[in-house]
Amino acid sequence: MKRKTDPRHIARVAAFKKLFEINLRPKTRIDKNTLAGKIVAKQDDINLLVEKNAPAWPISQIAPVDLAILQVAIYELLFKEKKEPYKVVVDEAVEIAKEFGGEASKGFINGVLGSIIKEATSN
């Protein structure tokens, strides 16, 4: 992340906030054309990847903030058509975790994303 005013950062934070809301209130309405809407369309696949790469933490036990950050980052890493470099996505996720998450959030998110990237690049 270069600046908090970067349009990509603003879009990621907006998507994170909407996903956080959806994770707490599943019946929240969402525009399918937004970044958050596109992530929700892939949410089952994304959550399976979280479960696989954080086996000690069932989805229900992951902090909603951390889960929403992971959902945004995993979507960008694996499902978004125009992909950003892995390092950019991970750095951005860690920055959002620093801003909104708890003490352990940045390490947890970095670890899960690192595992996913390792698997994706080894195939």
C-alpha cells in the first residue's frame, strides 16, 4: 500500500467492511457488481481455502475481521481476473489487519496467505 488515499486501498477497505457486515448479518443486501459482491459469489470456495490453510481454526472460530480480510485477499490472489502481484496483496491485507484487526491478526493473515501462495505457486 502506498497511501491510504490509493483508490485500490479504498476499494479493498470498502469490500472488507461489507464482508465483515455480511459475516455478522448474512441477510445483508449486496450489489453483485461491486468487489464485495464478486467475493461473495466465490465465498464458499474462499472459505474452503481458509479452512484448508488454517486447519486449527474452523471458520466459526476465526475473528470476523480476520475472515473478511482473508476473503478479500484470497479473492484477489486466486479469483480476480486482473491479478496484482502476490506481495502487493499480502502487504495490503496485513496493513488492513493492522488498522482493523487484533494483535495476532497480521501474523495469522500473513501465515494463511503465505500457505495459499506456496500451494498456488508449487502447482
